[in-house]
Amino acid sequence: MTRTTQDYINEVDKVSAHNYHPLPAVIVKGEGVWVWDVEGKKSIDMLSAYSALNQGHRHPKIIAAAKKQMDTLTLTSRAFHNDQMGPFLAKLTKLSGYDKALPMCTGAEAVETAIKAARRWGYKVKKVPDNKAEIIVCADNFHGRTTTIVGFSTDPVCNGGFGPFTPGFKIIPYGDVKALEAAITPNTVGFMVEPIQGEAGVKMPPDGYLKACYNVTKKNNVLFIADEIQTGLGRTGKLFCYQHEGIKPEIVCVGKALGGGLYPVSAILADDPVMMAAFEWGNHGSTFGGNPLACAIASAALDVIIDEKLIDRSNEMGEYFRGKLRAIKSDKIKEVRGRGLLIAVEMTKEAGHARNYTEKLVASGVLAKETHETTIRFAPPLVITKKEIDWAVERIAKVLA
């Protein structure tokens, strides 16, 4: 008997924890910007697994690299060396302009690694008293789901009922340089920020905000930590979003698209003064971090971004896409914003919950996701073409009209 979309959804509801509220699409195949569901319906992917699919679904070069590596070696743990980690990290550090990278698996692991690095640097280099290190973060942040990270979230959905939380964090308003200045004390070791707050609804800070914050951190001997897990690797029209303001953070968190849509790969990037102060034999690690399969995949993922000029494409296609969205005539649309191919359509309060529209978009063949009550996020793979954008906008316009 053929199983329907609802059959699959019912099964998940029965056997899975209810920690997600997925849209009603059960996907079985993906290629480029397109996906197919269990009933054979073809749709365009406008979420890219939250920017983990910058290179598109099943990019042939990345698939080939994975298959080749799977035929030889997949895992050693860091108890031994492998022949893939060094070349991958050499490529990543050369591309990003940092001395060293520390590979992990998930984005949340990268953030946790950055927190540990900043604290240890604070004790060893800045001479902050033991167990007094403070890290400043921003309201409405989304840096991950571990207990430490949700402890400094301001979203009650993320942290409600999961305390007690790790101390040592201060929360300030996003986009407010003066609040950062006021929050810094002699014990402050780091300021961690998303260049654009993706989960908050593609929330854009004022122009010059990152540069101004960077200058404040330099004045006070505080590490600037950029969470580029969602905004990095070409998503906003630069390799990293912070490059739009001409700064170089002391620590950068990367992930998502680093795995090419195949495998979880993350890392932190830092120069020697931070990395050498923070880590020594045995004080941090991950069984799967830096495994040869991950490194082969991530290396190919980087090659695709550079060789296919996906950074420039993100810039060009993002401008084109935003222009098309702004041309939609609808009193339900309050604003279209974004950078590169990280785009939000802000609905008016009168339009009702954004979920109503994302469900209709799914039915029309466009897979996008609401974030909070009034925002629809569009973040397609960077390989998208103008023709494919036109196909999507035609359907988006009908739903939002």
C-alpha cells in the first residue's frame, strides 16, 4: 500500500519528540534548488536547511568527494592523524585569513568551543580572576541549543524549563553600541554576535554597527566573536558577513554550509595568540571532529563555493530576488530586507500569522519557513538562477496578494 504524506507525518508524531513544528512536506529527493516529496510533487527549496545547502542539494562534486573518501577511510578519532584534516584546514585557514582552525561537528559545538577559547584566553592572557570571565551577547540571539547557549537566549521557547543556566553572560540589545560600552567590565573576555540575526527574523543591525562594536572591543582588550554559522560561506554576498564592514574578528564560528549539505562540519577560526592560549593537549575535543570523511566533504564544499563563484552569485541573485519581492503589490507586506540571499518578508500584523502563508507556499510548491509571527524567510541555495527566482516569485506573489 502506498504511503501518503499524512501517513509519514502521523508516524513521526507518534515516534518522535515534538521538538519541531515542520511544514507539511515529506521530502524524498533533492537536486540543486529543487526537491520532490513522497507523492512526486516538485518544489523549490527556499530555506536551504537554514543555509546548510548553499551549494544546493547533492552537488555532484561534493557527492563524488564523499563517495571517494567512504571507499578508503571514514573515522579515526583524534587519537591518530588522518590524511584529510591537514589539507582541509590549510585550505580553510588560507581562504579565511586565519592562522588556525579547530574542527568540530555542529554549529552549537563551534559556539561552545568559542566560549571556551574566549574564557581560557581571558584567564591566561588578560589575567581575569579565575571563574570571573564574562561574555557579552545580544538579545534575540540564536547561537545554538545546548544548555549553556540557551541560558543566554532571550527566547522563552528555547530556554523555558531547562535551567539552571551557566553564569558568566551579559545580554544587551542588538544594534546598540552604547549598550556594549556600558556592559564591559575588567572581567569581560568576549563579545559574541551574529552579523545578521537569522532566527530573529533576518534582523539587520544599523550600518556601521559591527565596525563600531569591533572598535569598542579593541579599546577594551575584549575578543570579538562572530557567529557566521548561518551568515558565512557566501550567504550574504561576501565569504563572511563581517567583511561588509572591513573588520577581522578574533574568533569566527563556521558551520552549516561547511558540510556541503551532506554532513555536519563546523569549526572556529582564530589566530595563534588566541588558539595557542586556549587549547592544549586533552582540554577540548570531539570524537568525530576533524574526521576524514567530514574533511573531504568540507574541502569539496569550499571548492564549490570558490570555483563556481557562489559568493558573487549570492550578491547578484540576492539583489534580483529582493527587487522582485519588493515589486509584489500587497498591503500584507510591510518590508523586504536582507543581504545577499538571506532575505525576509515582514508581514503586517493585520495580515495574520506568517505560518498561514508558509503553509500556502508549500501547497504552491515553494518551501520557505516562518520565523516568529510576522516574518517569512527566503534563503535558497546560492546556485539559484534568475529563471528559478521568477518561478518562485510568481507563486509567492499569488500567496501574498
